[in-house]
Amino acid sequence: MDAAHGHAMLWDHRRRAWTYNPGLAIRLLDDHRNFDRYEEVDRQTADQLVPGVTGGVPLPDEASIRSVFTEASG
């Protein structure tokens, strides 16, 4: 997530893919009912945890993420 510029990617369980969806990310993070359901982690920790959440699909590399964010900016 790049909160400063309004960008976010999430794991879409139905599509089994990383998707650009900042609106959903903000709704999840800003909902008081979810405050105890997430924590901010560094990239190294995320890289270790993500395969367990995604069924083995790794977190996209930083260049790929930045490319998606740049493309979304128009």
C-alpha cells in the first residue's frame, strides 16, 4: 500500500491473483471492526507470510508494484 498516493494491491482469493484495489483496502483499514485484524509489517516479514495466505503465490516485487501504481495514476 502506498497511502501517500492512494494506491493499494490486495490478494483476491476468488481470482487467486494480486489486484489493484485501493478503495477496498481503505474500506478495510478504516473500518473500526478490523483494527485488531491487521498489523503493519516490513517487506521481509511480508515476503515470509504471504505464501501462507496466498497458497504459495509470492508478493509481487517492488518494481512490479510500482509499475501497477504508475499505470493506475494514468
